[in-house]
Amino acid sequence: MTNLRHKLVIKKENLDVINDFFLRKDNPLVDNLLKVIENYGGVDEINRKAAEASKLENLVTQLRAKNSPYLEDLEWLMEQRDGGAFIGLSEYHKKILGAKAGSITFDQNFAVTLEISACNFFPWLIEEAKRAIAQQDLMPGRFIRVRAMKEQVEDSEILAFAAAMRIVGASYVETLDTKGTLRGSDGLPINIHLGGPETITGYFGGVGMPNEYALKWVDEFLHYYTTYGIKQVLNINIGSVILGYWLYKLGIDIEFKISVFLGNDNPYSCFWTLMTAKLFSREDGTTPLVGFNLSNSVNNDTIELSAYTRKTFNLENIVRFEHHITETRKSIVRQPYDRLAELLEIADHVKNISAKHEGGLLDIEDKREHPSDILEYFIPKKDILAQGLMPKLTINYLDKHDAMNRTARSLTEKGFMVIAAQNLHNK
């Protein structure tokens, strides 16, 4: 068996061939990427612009210039944060555990990130904050957004949400328009090769980035990175994943998370993803892959085996496993779907994991006149308003908040630390 195992070792000559490929002067794959980078002024200028654009004061200045209606809400959010309106983690532990809270040592090494998806509209965040204050709940430590970027620019929500994340101290991910599941404000698919989510299954093999669209993804990413400081985006295609690694290795300080739609559903596909991250890591061992959504179909064995690979590659503290605990009631998974019990089984030995909440609790969802539906992520805002859906979608989002707090409570009862919005709860 030992001799057989050695046959898997990659020859140095094969690695040399790959390195020689990158260094070829007539390489159109690399040249085309470098051209996009040069269009934005080169690596250093890209990082400089992004650092300036991401500062809270600059985001607020842009909102004022646009006379944004969201400024008042952002000021309220800062006042609530500074006034201590949100429950502190130590207070939260006492709320859940009572007198025995003081006798429990919470292990920061196995802290679970509280994650919610998708917070597509800034007012939802404000409604969630009001609920968290009223119920003394925790706010997410991580937000996922799946809304058309150009639409967010039009109503200035792209700025308001970025500012809010800096106020509350949470990480967040935006979803670029280049992929094939989104429609523009005119109702037409942004990726002309696809007709929106209803035709996506005809193009499986990564979601909706045929031909030149991977480079368009890079161009779009660098635009939002340098203009609004959007550092982290969703990644849904093998080609754009590779390009994300290349951008980072060339020195551009972007990050991405891999979507559940990429289909990492067994330990070998997870090995492939983590191996590529390792191969293209920087000298300091870091990689732009900071979040990694495994498929909804994975079991705990797959998560544990993938964690073995991650640890072996020294990526345990860099690459977070993002695992769906709840999913939307419609259009994504077979129901009933509730993975909380499985999370509680692995939380004491799998590090750097997030509990992602994409739907409400099943007993709540089943009573809703309008249960959550993932296909509604892709409806333009004007159509949502025209159909009177916004109040219903707001309820769906707040149901996810309640599901997330059930998870927080269950983890706390078991003695596990959770990562919530740090500026609000880490007092």
C-alpha cells in the first residue's frame, strides 16, 4: 500500500510545466487578465483606491452627496451601538445559561460564526436590528447578499450596506451581476447566454460564465472593489475561482467565498477546491478563499474529512466552512431541511465553521401565507414593489433572524462560543 501511495505524488517536472505556462510571453490567458488589471491602473493603484473607497467616512460622504434616505438609519444604528442598546455576549450567556454562565469557559478556537442570507435590502438590516434590541437577540457576524449590483447603485443601497457593515463589525459578501441567474432593471438576463434562474440547469458545470464572462467577472469585481471598497464577493464558477486566485497572487487584496451552487458535495471535490487554494496561496500562506459553502447534501463525515484536508494544508484559520442550517422553504432543497442537530455534533472538533441561515424554522415557514423562496432573490426591486411583495419578504428575512438566534441559543447551551456582529456585542 505504501508503494502504491507513492504513485500519487506529483512530479516536479509537471509543476515546472505549469509554472512555465504562466511565464510564457505569448500566453493569452494571462495576458488578457493583465490587460484588465492595467485598465484599473495596476495592482498598487487598485488596492489604494479600494482602501480609500472602503472608509466609513468616504461612504457616508457619498451618501450625503446623493441625499440618501438611508443616512438617518445609519445614524440611528451608530447611536444604538454607542449607547449599548445591543446585548453584550457576556450578558447573552447569562440570559441563556443563568447562574452557571460564570462557570463555563467558552473556547474561542471553536467559535461558530452566525451567518444570514440573503440580506438583499438595507431596510431589512434596520428592522433586524430593531428586533435584536427588543428581544435582546444577537445580530449576525456575517451577511450574504444576492441582489443585482447595478440596482443597488441606483438606490445607493450598495453604499448604505457597506457603511452598516463597518458600523456593526460584520463581514459580508456581495454577488456580482456577471453570473447567469440575475436580470437587469430592464428584466433581461445580464448574461445573454442564459434566461435567468429558470434556464440555469441547462448550463450546469459552474453557473453561467461561458466564454468571455469570466474576464467580465474580473472587470466587474475590480470596478466595485475600487469604487465602493467591495472586497469580498460570491464565486460560482471554476473559471472565476481560478481568476480570483490569480488576482490575489498578483497582489490585489480581494477575497471571495465559494457558493453552494459550485457543488462541492464530497471530500474529493472539497480536496480539489482546497488544493487549488493552497497552490495559489501567497508567500505568507494566505489565500483569497475565505468562505467555502459545501453542498446542502453533505453529511458530517464529508465536513470532517474536508476539515482534515483543510488542516493539512494549513488553511484552517483562513478558509471558513459555511454550512446551511436552514434553507428557503421553496425552490432549493427537499424539505424538511434542518441541520442544527448535526452542527451541534461537529462544533466541538471542526474549527472555523459558520452556521448559515437561508430560511426560517419549518414550523414557522409552514404557517406563512408567503413562505420563503430562493427564486425571489432574483426579482428586480421595481417588480417586488409592484407586486406588493416587500412586506412579505421582510417577514421572511426576519424569520431567518429568528432561526439564527435559535442556533445561537442551542450552541450557547452546549457551551460553544458564537461570533456575532462584533461592534455590537463584544463589549
